[in-house]
Amino acid sequence: MNTLTREVTMYRSSVKLFIIFMTVIGFLFFSIPSFPADVELSAGLIPKPGTIKTAKDQFKKNSPWKFALSLPGVGNSWIVQMLEET
């Protein structure tokens, strides 16, 4: 084997090792578990002290009712079904 062939072979093997090394590093980087920050569920949905509750029939109206949707879209099947049934 001449010197040029030996150098090319060494270069190819070093490139293969680099690719393997970077693959392992990438796998380890993306497989490290991440932990979410503390989340307060329902933050701001708790009524303030002294708040008066609305009576059950305060805003009750007789039928027929009219429903209005702003930009209903058809992305969800339940929206399509609701529009077809009204």
C-alpha cells in the first residue's frame, strides 16, 4: 500500500469515527430527560374573596336561542357536527 492510499484510509476511518461520535453525543443530548417548571393549575380561576355568585336563572332566556360563532373553522369534527345540527 502506498502512502496516499494509507492516508485516505486513515481519513475515512477518522470521518467514520467522528460521525459515530457525533451520533452518540446527539443521542445522549436528546435523550436526557427534561423536567417542566412548577405549574400552578387554575391560577387566576379562583374567585376573589367577597365575590358574589351569579344566580342560576339570572340570565335565563326562553327558547329559541341563537348561537353565534366567530371564525368557527372546520378543524375539529365536533365543530362541524355542531354547525350541522344547529
